[in-house]
Amino acid sequence: MPIQSAELVEYLNALSRVEDPVLQRMEAEAQRDRFPIIGPAAGQFCYLMARAIGARRVFELGSGYGYSTLWFARAVRDGGGGEVYHTVWDEALSRRARANLAEAGVADLVRFHVGEAVAYLRRVEGPFDLIFNDIDKEGYPASLPVIKEKIRPGGLLILDNALWQGRVWDPAERGATTEAIRTVTRMVWNDPDFVARQIVPIRDGLLVALRA
């Protein structure tokens, strides 16, 4: 079920769009192809969070064709430089992301990897200022210990689809994906290693947690 009215979604997206032809083209392609992206409002929020903590190192678990990566790369660039890790399973998506980010002029800030995202995060040297999690939702609970290990003190976890189109609060919903999102949410809320956390109801819900 939609968790916001169509009018509210369009209002927030209109406020959040920037004059970036690459972002605008990627949004149009996502709408045409029904490809899931975080969209302008969530993108602007991720940019805000990255700038607010002065993020220089960002790791994305699940990056698609680079839409969210571009928002984070813009934040890192505007904050003085750094690096953003883009990870996907699919080589074709990775090639598409490389082209998109090169066109946007930020490819030099991005480290591209094709393969399983959590395993790659486990191998990469930390810490990271911000980790964005948008992998297959059933993998969320198992990914959390690895993420915690790699976020610096005072860094942020942002987890996408935390409201799962309203299914998480519907007691009749018992699917594996819904239960995985409920489980990781409880894990974050009960974990003393996160000193603050909240779900921001933009798009499909962004869970944001501050590492102790």
C-alpha cells in the first residue's frame, strides 16, 4: 500500500530535484523501465546526511545503475573529496553505472565492484563514515554485524525500504522479506552500539542510525 499520498510524494520530489541532467535522465529512465531507485527526496536526504557528518568514505551495499551513488558522490565532492564504493552483482549494471557517473563528472570518486556486497564490505579496509544498505531485504539481518564493524564512531547507517510499503505494521503480513525488515529494525533499536535511530518516512522509509 502507498505510505504517502501521490501529491505529497510529488511535492517532496519537486522540492528535492536539482539541476543535474544526469540525475534527471536517470530518473526518467527509472520511470520508463520501472527500475527501483531511491528518487529525488530520498536522494536529497542522503546527500544531507552525508554532508552533515562530513562524510569522506561512503559504502553502498546494492547500488543499481548508480543513482544513489551519484547523490553520495555529489556530497563527498562538495564536502572536499573522498570516495564512494558502488557494489552490484550484475556486470551490465556496473557498466551502466560507470557511464552514468563518468558523464556526471564524479567517476574518479567512485570505487566500482561487481560481486556480493556484504562479502566485499567484509574485505575492504574500514572505517566508513556512512554505509547505505539496499541489498535484498532478506539479507538485512545478517549484514548488520558486518556493517557495525565498518562504521566509524559517529558514523551513520542508512537502510532503505524500512517501511516496506506498510507491510511492516500489518500483523497479517508474515512473508520472509517483511519479517527480515522487522528483524533488522528490532536489532538496530535494541543495539547499544547505536545511540540514536529513527525511520524517516520518505519514499519507502529510510532507517537512520548513529553509531556510538
